[in-house]
Amino acid sequence: MSVLIVGSTALDSIKTPKAENPRLLGGSASHAAVAASFFAPVKLVGVVGEDFPQRYVQLYKRHKVDLEGLQVAAGKTFHWSGEYEVNMNSRRTLATELGVFETFTPKLPVSYQASPFVLLANIAPSLQSHVLKQMRRPEFVVADTMDLWLNIALPDLLQLLKSVDGFVLNDSEARQLTKEDNLISALKKIHKLGPKYVIIKKGEHGAILSSRDTGLFISPAYPLARVVDPTGAGDSFVGGMMGYLSTAKGPIETNLRRAMIYGSVVASFCCEGFGLTFTTRITRRAIDARFKELARLTRF
Ligand code: AMP
């Protein structure tokens, strides 16, 4: 089974207290696609400009990402830059240059339309909906988002939530969306907006899943002694999770917990290098080893 992933395909310039790296391959869809590729074939939907380096196209190809849905448009690739504070938990966006994303209308190739697993990675919710409308009855659809869309496109996001199975957001976004300080109360409110499964990401503290049928599950984050760059960790988490889910046998309800642990593992690798540099060097064997370690660390 393959995973269809739509989201941003970007060039990221990232500054941490220790180093600065310009124009790395980034974007929610890039991180999610590479993460998912360790488990399943990926079909990518996105747009890049004429300045998009060939070496990044080659990187997608090395991960066997299907690029039929990646448009190359006249203009500049979406460029995002951000700066981390000393503790690496708070980040400041320095610039967002939309470039070719400003006029992007995703058009799904016919070969993509029957994909059973769909990840609507972070991008404007109207574009996420536009992709979903072109799909033929997907089995499982998950959407991710960011605070920007809560601020400038809330009606679009609320509309989207009525037609997804799962929704992933971080703790501050959950609080902002529901005006609830308590995350357990926030989860209940988010279910009422549509999704059967809601996952709240809490960075280095892991993630909480709430299923309408089976209740809560707490997923740990892998304990890292050194974080180099957490950009894309959330996208790697959800990409790894969807990649694993698409290949696991049995009901989604049963597989989702394991899938979250796999997501946490891929996210931890992502944090160990700038952009995608570390994630692209790992293997499925390394993922499985860390999965076992995380399982051992949380057994009691
Ligand atoms: P994360 O660290 O999981 O929040 O994701 C960071 C990624 O989000 C970076 O690779 C950025 O290119 C991407 N990103 C930043 N701002 C936006 C935006 N407005 N829309 C879509 N993707 C974005």
C-alpha cells in the first residue's frame, strides 16, 4: 500500500545557537515523505520553482518517492527561515517567502487518486481539502496543521476537519483551537469537530492519542542527549506513523499505537541533524533497533 502525501516542498534556512545552514531541503511534505519511505512507497504532491536544486530531486528519488505529482512552476521555491533559542524548544520564524506556493493548485495524477492512505501534511487547509476532493474513497486520511492556519484560515480548517479520520496538532495549537488549557479537555472538543482520532504532539515529551472508541494512549519521545535541529520532527513523526500504518496488517485502531512509536523513532533521528541530513542516512534496521529500545524503556 502506498501513502499519498501533500504538503510544503521547501528550501529551509535554519539557524541554531551553534550553526547556520541555508537552503536545505525542507517542507512538511519532504520530511513526511522521507520518513514514510522507510515503510512504504510514497506519492508526493507539491510544487517547487525553477531554482529547486537537482540534488534534492535526486534525494527524493533515492527514497523512491513518486514525483509525478510534484509540479515545477515558473518562479521561486517556497523558502522558510527560522531561528532556535538556546533550549531548542522555542523557534522564531524569520521569513516565509511563498514563491510558487502563492498560486499553487494541487492537481492529482490519475495514478494517485485511489491511494488508500492520505497524509495532508502542513499546508493551507484549502489546499488540503482540494487534494481530498480529488481522491476516490481513501481508507484513512490524516491532516496536520500549524498555528498560522488557526490565525488566518480557521473556517477552512474547520471545514476540512469534518472529512478527515485523524488530526495531528501540537499542544499550543490544541489550546489555541479549543481555548482549553487542559489537553484532555481539548481532545474532547476536537473530536466534536469531526476526527475520530486526535493526536497532540508535545515535542520532547511525546504525543497523546485520543481515539473516540478506545480512549487515550501516551506515546513517549525517544530520549536524545543532543538535539541538533528539531525542524521537521513533527512532520517526520506523522510521516513515519502513516508509512508504518499503510503496511501493517489488521485494523487501524490496533496498529495506531505501534505506528506512533515508529513515528517517534523517525522524529528522533530527524532531530539529530540539520534538515533532512540525518534522516536520509538511516536505515529501516536502525529504526527497528530504536523502536525496540523505546519499547523496553517504557515497559513496566
Ligand atoms: P515542523 O518543525 O514540524 O513544525 O516543520 C517545519 C517545516 O514546516 C519546515 O520544513 C518548513 O519548510 C515548513 N513550513 C514552515 N512554514 C510553513 C507554512 N506556512 N506552510 C507550510 N509549511 C511550512
